Amino acid sequence: MIKLHWTNRAVDDLHALREYYGEAAPSYKERITDQIFEKLDQLLIYPRSGRMVPEFENPRCREFIIGRYRIIHELTTETQINILAIHSSAIPLGKM
């Protein structure tokens, strides 16, 4: 069985995203959060889903694009996927 492990950065990114939209766009905040969790649920069934992150050139590092966010994850073992970051596609991706 696959387990998802959230890194501290990914947790912080999710909190920052929800805070950013906060009261200004509460319905969008909920919708984007739901979409993120739906995609992550997909990883439990298809752990190699998502496209390879071009900047990393590592087939184990993959991502989903949801709205303007990149949900970056890594298949670390056959039973664990690390959620690395929820990154705005408007900002160049640095090293992780």
C-alpha cells in the first residue's frame, strides 16, 4: 500500500496558498484545495502518474499542474511518495 508523506515545505505551501486566497476568494480556495487532494488520491492508485519535472531530470520526481500550481512529488520507494511542494508556476522553480 502506498503512503503519502508531506514534507514541511509542502505543508507550508498549502497553508500559504489557503491563506493567500483566504477571505478574498473562499470558494476558489476550497476548489483548488479539493482538486489538489483529488490528484493526490490518484497517486495511491497510480503512483507513477503525473509528468516528469523537467528541471530535475529525475523520473522519480513528477508533478501535476492544477490551475497555476505545480504539485511536485517523488516516488521514494515502492510504498512511499513524498509530496515535495505546491509551487506557483509563475515563479521559476529552484532547487529542492
